[in-house]
Amino acid sequence: MVSNEVEILLVEDNEQDADLAIRALKKYKLANKLVWVKDGAEALDFIFSQGKYEAIASEKNVPKVVLLDLRLPKVDGLEVLAKIRAHERTKQIPVVVLTSSTEDRDIVEAYSLRVNSYIAKPVNFEKFSKTLAEIGFYWVVLNKLPR
Amino acid sequence: MTDTANKEELSLIKKQLADYAMCFELLGSITEVMSETEAIDKIITLFRTICAPSRVVYVSINEGKPAEVTLFPDSVIPKPSVSDIINSLEDDYSWTATGNGFKLKIKYRDKTIGIIEVDGIAFSEYKNHYLNLALSIVNVLALAVSNARTYEALLEANKDLEGFSYSVSHDLRAPLRAIDGYSELLLEDHTDKLNDEGKSFLDIIRKSTDKMGQLIDDILAFSRIGRKELESFKIDMNDIVETVINDIKFTISERNIDFDIKPLPETYGDTAMIRQAIVNLIGNAVKFTRNTQCAKIEIGCNIENGKKVYHIKDNGAGFDMEYSNKLFGVFRRLHGDDEFEGTGIGLAIVRKIITKHGGDVWAKGLVNKGAEIYFTLP
């Protein structure tokens, strides 16, 4: 059985956005098993157990959900998504794009890479925390993954 | 004149006519909008087809400097040196005959934008005829090259604009979220350290952030319409108006508005965009009749001079005709936020949609007597 030592992998370069997201999730006790990485390259290191995450056994690194920003330093969000989907071991990991962009081409591209959900970050903090709580609750608590 | 001379004359005229005909046929494809490289390739093909030269050199000139050299055949002949080209550019000629061909400058608005050199033509006895032919079409060639350049510049500008709004969409919202988020956290977690004035300041910060977020969304929606490609389908306007009104009624159940909807002729266009325009127009009529006792909104269409002129009339707040030209501008508003909320994007979007469909839009109104918006569609 796949153990989910990590439940949420948050890929977010903006420190305030990450802080606000983590606070929102904490409020609902959804941030206990959360790892925050700041760019696409680090996200891939984590998911594929390479670089500084090499020591962590890979089956422990399968998060219940990846919250993925699109505009990221080094490797952008859509590239991260493409790589996750391209590998047998990782292709079923639920990925939720959580971004400021509401551009059609990003949405289309994300869905063609089989994103599980595409959510635009609301500017309003109340809405933002509510959105985060809903995403966290759905993917971490409700959703069932193949074993 | 002898018979032979007559015959020769006749065959020359025949050839000339045939060449002109071929030339004009080829010109048609050159004037289609395309990149400069494609236009140059077609120009070279034209000269190759007409006078079968052994070589053609085309030098593209940009801002008085040689930009690119295109050769036919590209493998055999050496490229002319930059100094040769510059000398040739400085020489005062529009065209000149060379040993076994000719050279001409392609000029647009007195600026040389290209030089074409045709050499080693197959039938050198026809050199003058070919040169005349070239001179008769050189202005069209200039126009084609110039159009291609404008087209390329336009594509570039569009790309810049797209990059700009993409960046607005991504980067401008993040700091706003931080401002709003930390203001809210201050109110939540440190409320004991704030007096009432401090709390009301934070409220103002949060309201302004919301407004800024709304403005960003609106300007993006506006630019997205500009960039979106039109689809064209038959549109049932009655159906659109009916569903839009039903949707709106749902949100204003406490209001009693008399909707008078006349039969509307069908039109052609992009259904999603036309629906957006109708949503904005009816939404405005509903908003600006908020303070009217017996609110009435009429939607109809008249055929005027063979054109379908649709209208939406209300008996609401109206506007001063003096400002009618400002009504459709981006973020232009004729009412204060305390009277009627809004960012001033609604009618700008309507105008963008209607003009994109080749229609016109205009407004009539009187203060406190209502507004009438008219638009035409194909």
C-alpha cells in the first residue's frame, strides 16, 4: 500500500501566497503533512526523489495532492505537470493547478496534460482561504486513490 | 515595312501581351498578406517565370541599411558584399540597365525598401521589354513588401500585448492577495491592539484591494475579447435575450421590472460574445432603473436602411447626451460609486464586441428619463 507520509505538496514561489495558503489549510488542520517547495525544479526533485530529496524513499513521497502554481522559477508548472504525467509511478498523482492565471491557453494546456482540477486564486483572502480549505478537504480527506 | 518585319512586330506584341498577362496573374499572389520573406520569394519567382534569368539578387533594405540578401539560385552565386550594396543604394537611380539584365529600387513613400537585380536573362533582345514590364509593376511590389512588413510588425505588437496581459494576469494579482490577506489576518489575530479607527482603515484597504482586483479582471476580460477569434453562427436573438433575462430575474427577485420584449430577427456571429454584450446591456438597464418607481425595459429591433438596428431602452437614471461619447470608453463612468457601483467596463466590452462583428453602437439618453442603446449586427 502506498503510504502518504506527505499529504499535500505545495509548489508556490510567492512566499506570501504560500504563507496564506498554509495558514488557511492549518485552520482546518489540513497542513500537518504539507511540504512546500518554491520552484518547479524542487517540486520534481521531491516527486522523483532526487537532489536533496534523494534520501527519502520514493513510495513515501507520493502526496495525496499536488497544489501547483503555473508561473514558477526554473521549471514552470505545466512542465512539472507534464513530467508527473509522463512517468508510470507518478502519473496518477492528483494535481490541482492553483494559479492567478485565468488565460484560456493555460487552462486548455493544463487539461490536455490531464490536470485533475484548475483553480484560479481569488484575490479576496476570505474566498482564497475557503477555496484552499475546500481543495484540501476534498483531496486529502474525501478522495480515494488507487492502492 | 516588309512582311517579315510585320510578322516580327506582331510576334513581339503577342509575347508582350502574354508576359503582361502572366505577370498580373503572379502579382495577385504577391499582394496577399504574408511575411516579407514570403513576399520576396514570390517576387523572385515572378521574375524567374517572366524572363528566365540566370540569377536574381534581392536585397531587403530596412531604415536605409541592407537587412537581408536573397539569392537565386542560392548555391551558385556569391552574395554581394555590404559595401557593394551600400554603393548601389547611394547611387541615384530608380532603375538601371546592366550588362545582361537590369536593376531596380523598390521604393515605398520615397524610401528604398529593396533592390532587385535580374541578370543573365534568356532572351537578351527583349531586355527593354522586360524592364518596362518590371517598371510597370514595381509600385505593386513595393506595396506588397511594405504590407508584409506592417503585417509582421502587427503580429509582433499583438504578441507583446498578449505577453503584457498574461503578465498582468499572473503578477498583478499576487501582491493584492497579500495586501488583502494580511489586512484580514491583522483584523483576525491582532484585533485587540487596534482601535476602531485602525479597524476602519483596514476595511478601506481591503475594499480598495477588492476594487483593484475587479479592475484587473475587467481589463483582462476586455483584452481577451480583442484577441479572441470570432466564430460565426446563426444566432437566435430571442433565445439569448430570454435566457439572459431569466438568469438576471433570478438575482433580482425583489424587484418588479416590466420587460417588454419584441420579436427579434436572427443574426450571425459569435454566440458567446453576443450573449456577453446582451448580458452587459440588460444588466446596465436593470442597474440604472434601480431607483425608478415603475421600471420598464424594452428590447426590440427595427430594420433601418436594410440594417437590423437592435435596441435596449430603459426608464432609469439615464445620462447627459453631452457625455454620450464617453459612455463606451474603457473605465469611463458617468455615475459615482455611491450612486451606482461598477468599474466602467461593461459598455466598452459591448462596443468591442459589436465593432468586431462589423456593427455600430450608439446611445441616446436624458438625465432621469432613461437610456437607449442601439446596435447593428449583420
